[in-house]
Amino acid sequence: MKTALRMLLVALGAATLLGGCVSKEEYDNALAANRRMREQLDQSLASRQEMSSQTGALQAEIASRDATIAQLRQEATILENQRTLWETNFNALKEKYDAAISGKAPPEIGPITVLPAPIDMALAEFARANPDLVEYLREYGMVKIKSDLTFAKGATDVQPDAMKALAKLVEIANSEAAKGFHVYVAGHTDDIPIRKPDTRAKHPDNWYLSAHRAIAVKDVLEQAGLSPARIGVVGFGEYHPVAPNRPNNKGNEANRRVEIWIVPPNRLLTPATALSEDMEK
């Protein structure tokens, strides 16, 4: 339209230069043509704007539907994992029951896992590959990391070997079977008081040290590719020992640990839309 209008004006200008003044009728006809072209141009622009708005609305609707589909797929994966877990545990219990009613010795069955089989197997292999550093407690869905091999005494810097192991743990957490699960990091200490002034300046007591170590592990997990929307952090100080501390606050290395729990969505956490949005990316 703009091109046609320019051509008309050029033609009128040329006619004026070549033939002198145009007649009033020709001038009125040119003005009318100009108005019609402007009206057509305005209509075209309005139509284009309306189509652009409709396109934006359709794109938003498609994005919303894609998000819903992604969420439903995630929920379907979680449900399938849960079904597999129930089936595995049911079969184990059935073997015990069948052995009991038949009078045979029951088969040796280890702790019943709380995680789907693919995650359970991956974590068990992870623990076997890192026996000095890691213990896997399948009945809790929890990996226990020994603090004495993860941190220097009174420090929160994660040692290189522990960083490599945590990176492998992130690969498991980001696998198809586990990507819908949360990862909770819990720091624990023994009952040895923090005495060194430079250590106390950073960690006033065991509460701080346990929380700061959990945060340090969280940072390594996040740097290795685990979404922060899936992570929770907590410090328990010295108050959840797994073994008796020695008398007179002498501690016990078994109590110096970091626990990493693999937890199904919305268990012990309020629902978070940020988690679903992150997993759609």
C-alpha cells in the first residue's frame, strides 16, 4: 500500500511538472484515491495487529498445554515408579508368606527398599563403588556420607574425592527414574565442642557446623547439575547420633556424617510449582 501511494504521488508530481496544473476533477480523484489507499493501509495494519494478537494467544495456549502435558508425564513416571516399588515389595513379602505356609525356611530378604528398583539398584552400585566414603540404607532411601572423609576437621570445604562421588550421585538423581524426586541434605556432628577460636568464628557451635556442612554438600550437588528447586538442607548438630559418643564429649566418628535422602515429591515438603517448571526445561 505504501509503495502504491508513493507511485501515485510521483505520478501526480510528474504530471504537474510535465503538463502544468491538473484539473480540479483530476485533483479530487487523486485525493479520493489517496484516502482509499490510506483506509486500506489502516485496515491492513489493524488486521495485522489482530493476527499478531491471536498468534500470541495461541502460542501462550500451546505453552500452557505443553506445561500440562509435561506435568502429567512427570506424574505418570512417579506413579509408575511407585507401582514398580509396590510390586517389588509385594513379591518379596509373598515369597516370605509362601515359605511360611509351606513350612520351608524363608528366603533371605534384605531390607525392603522405599525407592523404585532402578534408583535402588543405582544407589546400591554407587555405594559399592565408594565403600570407604558412602553407605546406602535402602530401607530409608538414604545415602550416608562419612564426614571425616568428606571434610577436614572443623572445616566445610568438600574434599576432591567426595566431590567426584557427589557428582556421580547427581547423575543418578537426574536419571529418568529419579528426576521427580527431591534430595534432602542433612548434616550431623558428634558431641565434641568447637574450641579453636578461628573455627568458632566461622561455626560458633555444632549446630552451625552441621548446617554449614550440609550447605557445602548442597553447593557441590548444585554445581554438578542438580536443580536447587529439588534440594532441601538441614542441620541436626550433635543431637541425632547413630552410635554412643565417648564419655566427656570425646565424640564418635560414626556420628560425624552427612545424610542425603531421596524423597518422593510433596513428602515432607509443600508442593512447589517451581519444581514442575524446572523439570519442563
